[in-house]
Amino acid sequence: MNDGDQRPRRRYPWLRPLLLAILAAVLAVEAVIAWPRLSASFRELGDMHWGWFAACVLAVMVSFDSYAQVSRVLLQSAGVRCNQVQTLGLQFASNSVSQSFPGGQVLAPTLVFQRTRQWGATNVVAAWQIVMSGLLMSAGLAVLGVVGTLAAGAKTSPFSMVFSVGLLIVFFAAAQYISTRPDGFEAVGTRVLHILNRMRGKEEDKGVDKWRETLDQLGSVRMSRRTAATAIAWSLLNWVADVMCLAFACYAVGAHPGLAALCVAYAASKAVNSISPVPGGLGLVEPALITALTWAGMPFSVAISATFIYRLVSYFLVVVVGWVVFFVAYRNSLSFRVSRDEADS
């Protein structure tokens, strides 16, 4: 064997085809279960305004593109070379993984982490991008929910919004400070490690090298105010476009709810989806949306139709697109490869 040949090879060549077959089987079962509900709802949409339906599709695509822009801006601020097509494809693929399987919300960040590492991100930068993207999403949802509730005339505690936005600002400020003054963080962290190691009876310098390595990787992030503002702007557009997708779904069936009602209904559906044990919140998000839209004054039958259109576009359509992207560009993520030396050992 050529000692210079260090190309990775699969340790278990049968494992990836097996996983792909399991994925296909799970998706087929979900399609069979969902089809009766989908076909019955389709028959009730004979009077749908197709122009608004097209606008609904366009809005959800803008939403996904905006979130992909957030990832691109964050990664490029750390010197990772990637373009919008790459981040958009990753956004679609990871969303489908997250929304299709139990535990998908754990598998999806793993896919994002692995792919961004392949693009050249370090472990710390790849994890940092996932955390920052999540904070931007949480802050945006908190702001949206509070604004919608206040616009509806209800009293609410702004604690969730203040906490989410405050945490986001702290992370942005820390990233900017580390990139400009890494020595200060290194000294503080080293001192804390020394104290902790003495308390635990460990070597005084234990973990110091790892701390310095982490700071070196974070130091590659150039999080200027302009970069932070750009990421926040794209994140806000992501939320606005998704709310407009819901609005266009309502317009498609002749309903015209107010902005406050849309924000509250949207925030409620996202909150239910985030805690749902069912992938994609199927069977749980729909009642939450229908209830919120009905409370906003929409007839029950119209709320059902609007909810169906919104979920058809914002869930089923993007999941299908994401799985097409996954099987075309990301199926090798299911490969388990090791170096030849490791396999021969």
C-alpha cells in the first residue's frame, strides 16, 4: 500500500445505503399518513386566489433565503469562504432533517456543524455560528410575540424579549471584544482556571492550552458593528417574510386579519412547534393557528383553509425541497469515513 495515500475510506460501506433506505421509508410513511388530510383540504380550496398562493410561496422562499444570509454573514465574519447558494442549500437540508424526525432538532445542528467544518470553519467557529443564529431567531420571535400582543391591546411582560435581545447583544459584544482585545480574556480565563484547578486538586495549568486555543479560534471572528447590524437585519427580514407568508395564506381565502392578529398567531404556532414532541409540530401547530385566527375574528372554516395553505407552503413544500437538496448534495453526510491508517489499526 502506498504510504502517501491517506484518502479516507468507508469503514462500514453498507451503513450509508441502510440509513438512506430508512430515511426513504420514514418519509414514505409520513406521506401516506398525511395524504388523506392533504387531499381532503385540497378539495375545499376551489375558490382559492392563486395569485396570493404564489405570493405565499415567494414569501417563504424569501424567509429561507434571509436566514441563509444570516449564516453566510456570520461565517464570512470568521473568514470562512462560503456563498449564498451553499448556505441556502444547507438551510433547506437541515430544516428538513429537523422537521421530519424525532430528535431532528439535534441531528440538524450536527449536519450544519459538519458542513461548515468542511467549508473551513474551526470547531469553535462552527459552534459559534449555530449559537448566534439560534439567538437571532429567538430574539426575533420574542420581539414579534411581544409587539403583536401589545398591538392587540393585551398586557404582557417584556421579560422574554429583553432577555433574548440582551443575551444576543452580550454575545455580539463579546465576539467583537475578543477579536480586538484577546489578551484581556486570556488573562481572566487563565486566572479562573488556576483557581478552579487548585480547588479541585488538579494541575494548575490544566485546561489553559485549550482555553487559549478556543480564544485563538474566536479571535478569527471580525464582528464589527456593521456585520452585527447586517446579521440582525437579515434575521428580521426572515421573520417578516414568514409572517407575510401567513398573511398571504389568509388573503388567498378572502380573509384580511390585522397585523397584531397575524403576529400573535404566528408567534403561538412557533412556540408550539418549538416544544412539540412531534416532528414539525404536526397535529399541534394547526389547532394553535386555527384557534388564534378564529379569536382574531376569522370564521372557523376560513381559518382552517388559511392554516392549511400556510402549512402546505411553509412546512410541506420546504420539507420536500429540503429533502431533494439533501439527497442531491448532502447524502454523503451519512458516510462514515476514516483514514486508511486508522482503519488498518
